Amino acid sequence: MSIDFDTIVNLAKKRGFVFQSSEIYGGLRSAYDYGPLGVELLRNVKEQWWHSMVRMREDVVGIDSAIIQAPSVWEASGHLASFTDPLVECTNCNNRFRQDKLETLDQCPSCGKRDTFTEAKNFNLMFKTHMGPVESPDNAVYLRPETAQGIFINFENVRRTSRMRLPFGIAQIGKSFRNEITPGQFVFRTREFEQMEMEFFCRPEEADEWFNYWIDERKRWYVDLGMKEENVRFREHDADELSHYSAGTFDVDYRFPWGFDELEGIANRTDFDLKAHMERSGKDLTYFDQESGERFVPYVIEPAAGATRTTFAFLLDAYDEEEVRGDTRTVLRLDKRLAPLKVAVLPLSKKPELVEVTTALAADLRPLWPIEHDITQAIGRRYRRQDEIGTPYCITVDFDTLEDHAVTVRDRDTMAQDRVAMDQVATYLRERLG
Ligand code: GAP
């Protein structure tokens, strides 16, 4: 089903997936906090990416580099000179806009005045701060706008210590910061966000082959995790869209409520970054191929995804509504690996003899999966809440349980119910949840 933007934003807020940052102070625009369910979903998305990109591969290792790096990193990478957006300012209302996002330069969309725009000025998107107690230009540092550079500057450290041979990749997940001029669409474009990036180093003549390989791999990842194929598409960048480092980029786009928009960019970064860091640092970042006796600068294929943006896309994609006996049931059909909670343990009523059983069952299951033990409200409302947050299984303890030592396990998607012996519950769930 196609879902409207406000519905999912409201659900995310109502159920504790995402809150506006600094809400009690009126909210800080373009920054968000992940609530108890959101943090689990986001962690699961990152965990699945790490599992597929690092743990399951012989040719990729991970790192976790610092957010604040030497300013020379950003000089060498080109971000200080080129990571800019063209800004125009209305001389009447002083609002600023990205020139390339305006439909016309003749009239200000904010105050409506004509011919009030200044000449465009390039605005650097990096957040600048100062290291140490003195605020001087010599102490200026930047919050990283991408995790990728932390990988390039550690290329030689990782190669040497991990004894990796080409082709191999270095992966990293972490926060990035961009002073976006037009943040918006909930967590889609924010000024603080998380990325999942992998730099795959290879021989220059093999770069095209690896580029195609990673395009296929990345598509497989989204679809394997349940994203509907018709909602994902690949789009090749036109020459004038390419970043300053790229010889070719494919975007993985998702069908958001406002249309297809970017989830991930897969770029052929050539030898741009390693060469730039060699020149600026004076360090040798070439690779010596022992078999052929050649020394060269590797090319890089980079699948670069947004963790927070992808989490939002999975949330949208999973949203479903269906008619059940004249009622509308809202259900998040998240893949079980992504679901924030895997199991809800529910006594049919608050009667102490039932709660005693569910308390013990919840304690048994808690070390195995993220669970919720919920004893409030009528059972129908509790099922509805669990459907709405995507919990794959609900276990209900009723009065028969006290006699037959069995419980009812309800499946989120089919609503089918199985009666399972209490001592078999963990095995039953393990077969289905893994
Ligand atoms: N290292 C390459 C790089 O950073 P990018 O296309 O600028 O490439 C990669 O960013 C991904 O990071 C994007 O596809 C998007 O998912 C995510 N991303 C970028 N800017 C973002 C923002 N302001 N808010 C949320 N996610 C963002």
C-alpha cells in the first residue's frame, strides 16, 4: 500500500520510535532522538549491514575512526574547497535558499518580493568548531561530513596490521554531520545522521567489474531484508551530478511518499582519495603486489548508505493496514531480523496467578531476544499495539495454561495461533526467529 508521510511520522512519535530533539525546549530543527523502539530498529539495520558487509566476508574488515580528524584530511579530500552548496539571500526578508532548489530567482518564495536575491555564494556544509580552549583559526577543526575519509587515512594501518591483499574492503558505521541548508522530510535529511560506508580497494583495471558487483550486492541486501522490489530502483548519475571525487555513481533510490529519493550512493572514487592523501601527507599509500611485482595506487568502489535514512525507509515499507472483522488493523510487517521486539509475553488478564507465570516465562526468554512483558489493558488492545510496532510473536498465558502448561503463540502477519507446551516455547521461537 502507499502510505502517507504524516501517518508514519505520527506512528513513529506515538509509539516511541523517533522524537524531535530537544522537544521540551520547543525542538531543534533537523535533529532527532531515537526512542526505545527506534534505537532497536536502527541498531538492527546497522547490525544487518555489518553482518552482510563485514562478518560474512573474508575480504572486508571494519574500523571505527574518530569524528574529529586533522583539518588536513578535509583539505586533501577536497571537502574544504568543494563540499559546498550555492546560497542566495533575499535582501528583503533575509531568508537564505539553495539556488539550485529554487524554481525561480525572480521572486522570493518566503516574502513574495521580486528581484531581491543576492548573487550566489558558496556555503561550506561542514560544521566547524575549535579544538582546545583557544578559539583561533589555527585551532579550527571540523565534524566529519562522511565516514569515508577515516577509512582512507587508515588504509595503510589496516592493510599492514590485517595483512589484507587486494581486492579488499574497509567498512565503518558512524555519525556524520552536514550543515544542510534545507533539512527536512523527518529523518530523511538531517544535520546529524549515521552512515554505513565501505571502501573497496581494487586494481584499477578491475574497478568496473567491482562497481557492477557492488551494485548487485547492495540491491540484494535491501530486498533480502524485505524491502519491496518495486519500491527500490537504481539510477545512474548524470555527469553534472557527480561528486568531485567520482568517475561514476549509481544511486539506490527508494519510493518515499514524495517520490523516489536516494538511500545509498555506489561510487567509483578511482584513486582520487588515496592520491590526495599521499600528496598532502607525504606518506606512501601505494600498494605493492607481490605476485606481479607492481606498485600502484588502488582504485576504490564505495557503497555509501545512510543508516538513519534506511531505517526510515524500512519503517515506511513495512507499514500496512488491513480490514479484520470490520476493523482496521495496522501492522508493521518488518522482517523478523529488523523488528525492535521479537516477542511479547501477555497474561490474558491481570490476575496474579497468570502474571506469576508470564513473569517467569519473560525471565526465561529475556536473555534470548528483546521482549516486552505487558500486563496492562484488554488483550485485543495489547495485540493491536504489538502489531503496530511489528512484534512477530505474542505469547498469551490464559487460565488453561494453569492446567495444561501450554500457551498460545500468535503470529503477527497471519494472526494464526498455535498452542505450544511451555517447555517448548524457546525451541518453537528459535525455529522461527533464528
Ligand atoms: N562517502 C560518500 C558519501 O558520503 P553521500 O551520497 O553524500 O556519499 C551517503 O552520502 C548516504 O548518506 C546518502 O545516500 C544518504 O543515505 C546518507 N546521507 C547523506 N546526507 C544525509 C543527511 N543530511 N541526512 C541523512 N542521511 C544523509
